[in-house]
Amino acid sequence: MHPDIAWQNVDTVLLDMDGTLLDLAFDTHFWQKLVPEAYGAQQGITPQEAQNAIRQQYHAVQHTLNWYCLDYWSERLGLDICAMTTAQGPYAVLREDTVPFLEALKASGKRRILLTNAHPHNLAVKLEHTGLAAHLDLLLSTHTFGYPKEDQRLWQAVAEETGLQPERTVFIDDSEPILDAAATFGIRYCVGVKNPDSGMAEKEYLRHPALNDYRRMIPSLTVKETS
């Protein structure tokens, strides 16, 4: 199902970061390979044992703010996750359709707001290496609000902070539970990303329209409104 957005009725576009504006391959490699390797070496256990242990720990806090918190994982695993993130920073890359889409949104007068569950240090490192901030009007990390995007209290706080009108807002994310939370709050257009990770097969969405190239939305975005 392709997104059908009445752009003339949209003021604000909320955008996730990892897997939505940036290639999720960075995070997949970091959390599924580098962190278990470092943990296994530190604990003196096999790579498979490390993978299993880490997977259980990840699963225990999924969809909570701790899942996204570098401080939590540093303490939990006994690793300097912030230093590891800084070292990996140069490998963070934008999706190739990100800048054309963000610039088209700007040209159309839409407000572009980053809304990420990423930890502020993670966000800062990625901004430094991708130049993403130059193409956005506002950058928000849910850590500053105290709730992840899965939580309705976060949406209430973001609406108050930004003054956005849910019925005039588009939200793009690569997580169906998060799109569900946005829709529950009343966000009019919730759109999934089919190809968040360049190294993996495309995802399917059950309850939301989705696409694999934002450039397909540019023609409808730039059509002049007829009087």
C-alpha cells in the first residue's frame, strides 16, 4: 500500500532517524556484531554464548527507553558504549533518498522535525558524520522527554513542545509498533519504511502504508495547489 498523502493539508513532517533517514546497517552491525564481540572478549565466552546473552538482555527491555540508552548498556554490559559509538561514527551514512526528500519538503514549506529514540550521544555522533542537521528544522531525542515513541505520554509532550496538529502531520518510521503509537495519538499520516537496512530484505507492514524510496513522494509534494 503506497502512501496517499494530501500534502496541501500537511504542515509538519516528523521523521525517525535510524532506518528512516540513515541506513540502519550501521546499527545492525554495531549492536548485533561489535557489541557481542566486545562483550564476549571481556567475559571470556564464545561468540555464540555472547550473542545469546546479549539477545536476552536486548529482548528484556525492548520498547522501553533503556533499549535506546547508551548509559544503560554501558553499565549493564560493562563496556564503554559511548566510546564505541564515537569510534564507529564515520560509518554512519544517509539513505540516498533522504536529502532530495528533505529539500523538497523545505521547498514546499513543510516543517521537518527529527523525532528519534536515539540517545543524545548517538544522535550527536551521527549528526557530526552525516550533516543531517542542515536539512532539518528541529531535532528531538525522546530521552529529553523521558519516554520512548512507543509511549502515548511522549506524543502528548511532543505535541505541546512543537505545537503540531496531529491531523496535519505526517510521521515516517521503520517500526510498526511505533507507527501504531503515533496513529493511536491521532497522527493523520503514518508511513513505514520498507528498506531501513541496505543489507537486509525489505520489510512488510500490516497496518500502515509503506515505501522504499522517498523520491516517489516528491512529485505529489511539489504539485502546485489548484485554486
